[in-house]
Amino acid sequence: MHRDERDLLEVLRFELEFLEKGGYGRSSREPWRPLLIFEDSPTCMNYDSQENPEPCEACVLMQLVPAEFRNAQIPCRHIPLNAEGEALDLLYRYGDQREIEEKYGKWLRSAITHLEEQRRTAPQNQDKPPGGSGEPAQGVPLYQNVHPKCANPSCPVAFHWLAGGRFFRFRPGDDLARMNSLSATVAPPASTRRAKHYWLCEQCASIFTLAHKPGQGVLLQTRWPELPAPGLKNEVSAT
């Protein structure tokens, strides 16, 4: 399965531009029907692809879909567009194209603003090594406490579906070779109900990864082990 590596913020920006330029007007090939949000946009992984379509679970947009709808036939129709939880699946039944595009555009602008603000205000110290001992730090499971956060113990960024980043899943007994890294959208199968899930925020994911080490658990590691972690050089020189 091909994994969608696109940046969520850039995808949403493109969608807004596509919407504002009338991209969801009537199709010259199928003028009898309105175009469908996401599905008839170049944003869709399977846009104009009739052969060998990619599964929706690989799409970057899946991280916006509530967990209970990730196995739906068309998951992106279930992305909540407002505080009332209205989604395209409902609007297609009761709304007209103007109303749908209006609510969709409002949601896009809000989501883009949220992501941009979050990236501007992301703590600058979250790329520092979690401790001064030089030992790898234990990753923090996503649902270890009431307020899920980044797996980097020194990073305070709270988990949010619109925050991007990277998800990981580890089962008891996993070793490094069997590490299973997932996009934010893949629902765990029944055989992995005992799995623990972890999330690295976008900035931490650009520097760190998570790995399971037998006898040690899930550890935070720099993505390039041959390089010192940011901030480590200064700590060494100060000793």
C-alpha cells in the first residue's frame, strides 16, 4: 500500500484555492451531477484513476476522519465540518450545492488557520533531548492519560486530529524489525487490540522516531543516529 506523504496543510490550502476558483462547478464530462467534495478534486489520491485505486486508509485526509467512520466506504464524507458535527454525508442528503460549498469553505479556512497558528506557536524546545543523562527516553503512549500528547516526554504539544505528525503502533513483544508505523487514519484490527498507540507531533517527527527495544520498551530516537540530537552538543561541552 502506498502511503500518502503529503503535507496536510498544503493539501487543505490547495483545496481552498480549488473551491474558490470554482473547481466544484459542473463537470463537462458529467454535467448532470454536481461534483463531490474531495472525491472529484485533484486532492483525492484516486483522482481520475479507475484502475488500481489506492485504499482510502492511506490518504492524508484520513487523520481528519473520526475513528468510528474510518471503515466507511467513503471516509472523507464523515469529516466534521463544524461544531455541530455536520459532515458531507449529511449535507449531501439535505443541503444544496451552495450551502455545501459555503460550509466547506468556512471549515477549510478555520482548519488552515488552526494549523498555521499551531506551527507558529509550537514550542521551540521540543527538539531537545528528553533528559540530560544521554539515555534514550521512553515514549509516552497516546492514551496514557486524560490529555493525550506528543510521545516526546519533553514536548507539551497536545494531540489534535488537525495537527499532522506521525502515528505509531506497537504490540507487546514487537522488536525493532517488526515495528509498525501507521498513518493517523488506520484503525487497528481486532488482532491488535492490546497494541499501544503513540503520536509524534509534526515538529518532533521531523527529528525523532520511535522504536521498540526488547527489554527496554518503546524508545524515542533521533532519525539519524550518527548525528547528535539537537542541543546535545551544548550539554556535552558544558560538562
